[in-house]
Amino acid sequence: MRLDRTQVLEQAPLPELLTILLRQYKRLLAERGLDFTEDDLQALARQMAEGAPLPESAESLRQILVDLVTESEQVLARWNLTFGESLRTEMTDLPGWETTSEFLELANEKGNAELRIASAAVLVAALGDVRFADHLLAAIDHDPDEIETVVARRVLSQRSGITGHSPDWSQKMRAWLRQRGT
């Protein structure tokens, strides 16, 4: 029996998945003064996954990721879209393009903003800050099989203690978040 991609992601060690997500930001983090080696990324991912005490650099990392989410939200706001609305909006429904080249440029910009929001929000949550949980829930609802959404579900489940495979997981998670005031 061949495992599907979602099953592989659900069974993969969480530190490995978090390392993959962190690697996506290595260049952007270095540009903003936070330079990690591969060993640093792996150690940080392991600490995040275990809920262990984090190094001093984790606060700077969290702030940079929060800034990246905010910047990407601003990109989507140019089309008067929230993250959740953007996920549900087809490119052909966006204004501001006439040529194929303009269409492709906007599609790339929209897709990058959505991906950056989803992956950075997961890492922020793994660092213990669930302020972007609504983005994570929107991404999970939109496409539960992406690496970001599988990791998001696992991280939120770990933080909340709510079993990830519960049939009413979304309802329980939303209730947990309301209780926390997020």
C-alpha cells in the first residue's frame, strides 16, 4: 500500500518538517540580520517541536516572521482581500491585469503572499505565539494536504492538546482559541 503525501507528512518527525519550513526563510532571515547554519535550524526546529526552551535568537526570529506575515497581508490588502478571502479568490477575479504578463506577475505576487503567510504563521505558532491561528485555520480549511497546513494542524494540536484527528477538530480548536482570547 502506497502512503499518500498527507499520510507521509502526518507521520514525518515534526522537527524535520519545521526544519523544511525554516529553510525557506534562511535567505530572508539573513537579509534581516539573523543568520542560521543548517545545524542551528535543526536544533531550533527540534526545540520548537518539543516545546523546549528556545535560544535568544528565537524572539528575533518570531518578530521577523510576524513582520513577514504583516507585509504579506498588506500585499493582499491591495486587492481588498484578507488571507482567507485570497485563498478563495481565483486569479481571474482579481483586477489590475490586462496582459498575460501582468496576469502572471499578479498571480506570482498573490501566491507568494499566501504561501508566506501560511508558512510563517506556522513557524510563529511553533514558537509559541498563536496570534495567526485564524490564518492557519483558513489555510487548513482551504487545503488540508499542503505541508504548511499539515504542520499547522500538528502544531496547533500540540499547543492545545486537541487530538489532530478528532472529527470536530476545527470546532474544538476555534473554541480553544476563543478561550485564549486569540
